[in-house]
Amino acid sequence: MKPESTSKDTILQISRRLVAKNGLAALNMRTLAEECGIALGTLYHYYTNKDELLLAVIESIWKDIFYDGALSDAPGFIGYVADFFERAKKGTTDYPGFLSAHSAVIADTQKKQARSTMKDIFEHMRCCLLASLQADSNVRQSSFSCTFSREDFIEFTFDHLLLLLAKGEKDCGTLTEIIQRIIY
């Protein structure tokens, strides 16, 4: 065992690999310690209980899907939305069952923390969508008004992206067509 060469980043990386292979519900402290090559006590030094570990892993997976690597190279807002959808779809492939299962594996005592983490991650996603919308010079500015703001449009887009993912749709072509007709 080499605890001196194991960091939280390494533990999370190995955790993501185990989740990708076996699902989030199958992640346990003993198996993770063995995979990391550390004593179980060392793992508990980093994470005081399984729920704390699960919260960190869930956040790490969300960040792996949406934070790592820029989507900003996408051509315009529609390209950004399509890339966003593809990244999320890849995440559902890389981490089977993650989108539907991550809230179910957290103990009731940690649900508030998990909701807060999800709120922060979703807010990050919305902010990135809004920045992309604002940066797209082809968007017709008259599309928006005091009763239909850019933020309202982002909420509509975000909700529909999540709905398409939850339904297991293969692409977001209908959504991007709707976007095209509304704002261009």
C-alpha cells in the first residue's frame, strides 16, 4: 500500500472509473480503498463516511461531464446547445444510470447537501448557456422583451435539454430547430 501517493484527486478518479463500470450504488469504501491501494482507514481520513464520498463523486462526475473541456468553440448558440447535449449524452454512456440514480443513493441526512451541489452545478450550466447566447452575434435581439427575457429562454432551453436526456433521445434536433425559429 502506498498512501503517500494517493490524493483526493486520485481517489475521485478511481471512484469515477468504478461508477462507470458498476454504477453509483455499487461504490463502497472497502472496494475503493483496495482499488486505490490504500488502507480503509486512510480512505476514511479523506472521507468520513460513504455519503461524504458519494457527494464528492457525484460532484466530480458532473464536473467531468460539463466543466472539463470548453464548449465555447461551438459555432453560435445552437452549436453550443448541440455540444452541450452531446456532452451530456456521452456522460450517460460513460456513467450508465448516473442521471437517474445519483439522488437515490444519498442518505436522507445528506439530501440537503446533494441538492445544494446540484443547484450549483445546474446554475453553472445555465450561466454557460447564457454566456453563449449573449456571445452569438447572429441572435436577433428583438426576440427578447421584458416578458420573454434571455434568462427565460435559457431556462426553457435547459429544461428541454434535461427532458430530452431523461427520455433518452438520440439528438436534440427538434430543440435546435425551435431555437433557430425563435431567435434567428
